[in-house]
Amino acid sequence: MERDKLRVRFVVKGVNTEFVNALRRAMLAEVPTMAIEDVVFFENSSILHDEIIAHRLALIPLKTDLDSYLLPEECGCGSELGCNRCRVILTLSVEAGDERRTVYSGDLSPDDPEVKPVYDNIPIVVLAPGQSLKLEAYARLGKGKDHAKWQPVSVCTHKYYPSVEVYSERCDLCGKCVEICPKRVLAVEEDSLKIVNLLNCTLCEDCVRACPKNPPAIRVSPVPEAFIFNIESTGSLPVDRIVEEAAKILEKKLSEFSQKLEELG
Ligand code: SF4
Ligand code: SF4
Ligand SMILES: [Zn+2]
């Protein structure tokens, strides 16, 4: 497993393609995050229409607190703009004065400091001297299946775990496979062909086609029931929380499904 604050790459073994695809879809479409849904404009003398600014605001990733807020459909308030259990209000009030002024995501001030923009430096609009922008934005939890602004991941892919075999009795270390490999998986070191970066292999088979030997001295194949996940968070949620939540969602869906089957007899 490799990880940093926003990215993780891990291997899953003993599962089939359907399972990893269901997990991927749950991360993309089912794990909720906060995003701006409604905007009330008090003043907008900028060059951009209200709708464009509202759209730009909606795409700003917000830090999400899944433990303190409810999805609007799960909250009993029934209010159009939500209550303090299902929404966060972010206010913005910027006047350009005598100089041109760019309005950034960092100018949004949330009523819950835990639900703030992930990055402060996302430009929203440039105000000319004398122009102003004043608004109140309502952020809610939502799911990627309803709008991409609620997706917690900017990358969520999986691929087969590769196996690369070298037949040293046929290999004369010509290096053709090393040269052609787009992912720098192979290297000739100490009189042998080494696999130096296995997880980067995409199973493209360029190395096999480039090998002048017949049959080729190198073979690549997917390892059965093993996959490499590559996930990048937008910053709304920690990357391990995204995986955890997706697994919980899948588990819940499966138990609901089996319960329904039992009811049908
Ligand atoms: S299959 Fe493609 S990526 Fe993998 S080692 Fe061969 S050339 Fe490189
Ligand atoms: S191209 Fe074939 S013979 Fe040449 S180094 Fe690679 S595996 Fe060996
Ligand atoms: Zn509510």
C-alpha cells in the first residue's frame, strides 16, 4: 500500500471484477460529501451572471463532516434551505474598492469552521474597481450519483494486478522491452532483466511485441482475483474514510438485498 494525504494505492486480493467495480461505484456515486446547493445573492455587480457564480461555488470542494450532518432526505426539518443539522451557511462579502480584486474560495466564511473550502485559492470571479459580490451559500450533503460536485474522489480506478515473467534462458538482455515500456517497469541490471516497478505495469504487452525472440522471452498476464486500486480524494474527506464508507454502503445494500430475497421466500 502507498499513501499520502490525498492519495492511496492498495491491492485487493481474493475478489472478483464485479466486487471491485461495485466498490469503485460506491466511492464515486454513493459516499456523501458537502457541496454548495443553493445561493442567495444580495449583490452582484461582477461581469458574471448569478447562475455562473453559483455553479462555480458548487464545484469548490468543502471539508466534510459526515458525523455531524444528515443528508437532506434523512433530516426531518422539511425546510427548503435546510436546518443546522442538514446544511452549513457560507457567506461572502467582497467589494473591490479602487483596485481590481479577485474573489477566492478563501473569501467564503462558513458558520461551521469545520466545513470550509479545502483550498483557499480557487478563483471565483475578478471584480473590477467598484464592483461587489455579496451572497449567502447553502451547502448540503449529497451524492455523486446526483451531481459530480458531490463526488469525494477525483480519481478512482482499479486495474488487474500484473504478473511479468522473464524466461532467462531465452533472454539475451537486448533491452528492447526496457526501451519500449511506457511505465518503466523493466531494467537491465547486473546481467539480468529485472522487474523494478511491477505495480505500474498496465499489461499493455508492448514488451512482449518488442521482444525479438520467438517465442518471446517475456510474458505478462493478470493475476486472477487481484486488483490494484488507485484513489485520489478531492480533499473533502480523508481518503481512507472514503474507502471505509463505500465498504459500509456496499454491505448495507447487500444485506437489504438478501433481506428482500428472504421476504420473497
Ligand atoms: S506490459 Fe506494458 S507496462 Fe507492462 S511491462 Fe510490458 S510494456 Fe511495460
Ligand atoms: S526484449 Fe526479450 S530478449 Fe530483449 S531483454 Fe527483453 S525479454 Fe530479453
Ligand atoms: Zn434539516
